[in-house]
Amino acid sequence: METVVLNPQSGPALVWQEHPDFVLAAKPAGMSFHTEGEVPGVVASLKRFPRGEYLHGVHRLDRMTSGLMICARNSQVAAEFGQMFEEGRIAKYYLALSDHRPAKKQGWIKGAMQRARGGNWRLAREGDLQAVTQFFSFLVGSNLRLFVVRPRTGRTHQIRVALKSLGAPILGDDRYGGSPADRGYLHANALCFDWKGESFRFLMPPGEGALFQECADQLPEAPWDLDWPV
């Protein structure tokens, strides 16, 4: 299976890779999924696809998060991809940076997502919205910790809450206690899935954020090859 590496750039959401059924789009940090006021979101930006084609976003990234998104080229494909995400048949890998030492260096983070004050979320022992996250962390530079994260469920703010629960909130994530930074340091780095008998593997390094650039030579080239816990 060939890995398609997409060159990162900053700026408006752009389509990077085309397939007859879907496209891969790059979302910049700071862009909302939906339009807010007069500021176009990801969906509105992708409507400007060169052929005037309407694209369906089949999963979301938080406003602070940059990286890869799959967009379907018709409603039937969108429904099929939505089911694949729900059933965990699309592997997602994220990169995050924190300036705090985590309670543990790798493993699982499991719990139930519960609403907290101010629109935040927290992890609890019991509840219906179970969230399961796997991660590795590595020391980069003098005081930064790089997290390679694989969410096994798709809950709102899941990775941000998971890392906060370890005592290592993401840099720039002021909602969950992260230290101030030039951006929220969470990036959707890779997507792997099978579609109509063909296997796909897409990778896009982060293109925004001074601290991501400082540790660029320490980012994993193949996050799926790490020894993920089973």
C-alpha cells in the first residue's frame, strides 16, 4: 500500500488529493467547520472547489485543529464514510504538543465524556458517551512533549480532554488549560482506510505553528507503524 504524503501549506481550506468518490482537504488551524458570521468555514470554503462541485464533509475537526479531512463527492458516499467512521474502520492519527509532563508516557485513556461548565467536557468513570484514546509521547526539545494520538472513538473534544486528564493540556488550548501559544497545537496527521477493495494511506505533516516546525525532524514518518497497544 502506497503512502500519499501531502505537502502542508497554510491558508484557506484546499483540496489536496482527488478520487472519483472523495477528496482529501487540508483544514488550517483557526477555521471553523461552519461559517461564523461573515467568516466562511470549511464547508463554505470547499464549495469553491474549482468545478463548482458540492462536497460533503463527513467528519469534523475542532476550530483549533489543522489537518486532513475527507470530503465525499455525493450524498451516498458521504453516508458510507459516515458509517465507516462510526464503526472505527478509518484509522486517524493526530499530533499534539504540550509543555507539561503527562501522568504516563503511553497507553490508553478511557472514560465517559460528560458536559462541564462553559461548554467544556470532562472524563468520568461512568456514562453513555464512552471515549477511547491511544497515545505515545516523546520528549522533543528541552521542555516539550510530542503526543502521537489515535482516537478509537469520535467524541467532541476527545483528544483535548484526554490529554488534559493526563495533566498535559495541549499548547494553545486555552479552553482546557493549555499554555499560551501561537496556535492550538493539535494536527490531524494521517488517515488510513479501505475503499472499494483499495487501501489508502494519507499523511500530511503540520504546516502551521512555530513549535511544530522546530521539531519537524522528530515527527513520525509512519504513525501507523508504532507499536500501538492492543
